[in-house]
Amino acid sequence: MRLTEATESARQVRDLLARLETRRHGRPWNLAEIALGFVGDVGDLAKLVQGAGGVRDIPDLSSRLSHELADCLWCVLVLADQLDVDIETAFTDTMRQLTEHARSELGES
């Protein structure tokens, strides 16, 4: 799946969840609440990474790790979409900048 397809899938799930949130709470989550949910997901991911490193004993680790990574990616895609960030271009540009920086620091420019 390409990033643009993943973004469209994330948008569709976000729309569905917004309907569910409206039914349950009278309104969909706002941008700040989505970002706060992302922070929680990153915390959950950190614990699972500790499990992968042998620091925590977590049952069904592989499945839970895969799920949490996908949750985090979903949040990034939704936040980028709602903030009108072209995440595909931003990712490409950032990887180029990081590559140039690392090569420069290594003397490989």
C-alpha cells in the first residue's frame, strides 16, 4: 500500500470514528484530542518496545507491537491530513535532509 492509499484509508477510518464519537459523546474528537490519543499510543508503543528488548514480559508481544505501530502510523496520517501537510513530500524531504546531515557528519558528502 502506498502512502497516499494509506492516508485515504486513515481518512475513511477517521470519518467512521468521528460518527461513533458523535453518537457516544455528542461530537467528534478535535485535533488536540487526536494528538493526545497519539501521545497515549506512543506510550503504549514504548512499553511494547521494552518488551521486545526483554525489559517487560508482555504476552502476544508480536501481534500487539504490530497493532500499536499501525495505530501510531494511523495517527500520524490523520494528523497530517487534518493539518493539510503533504506527508509523502514531507517524509521524502526529511529523509533527504537526514541523509545529507549524516553523510556530512561522517565526511561522506
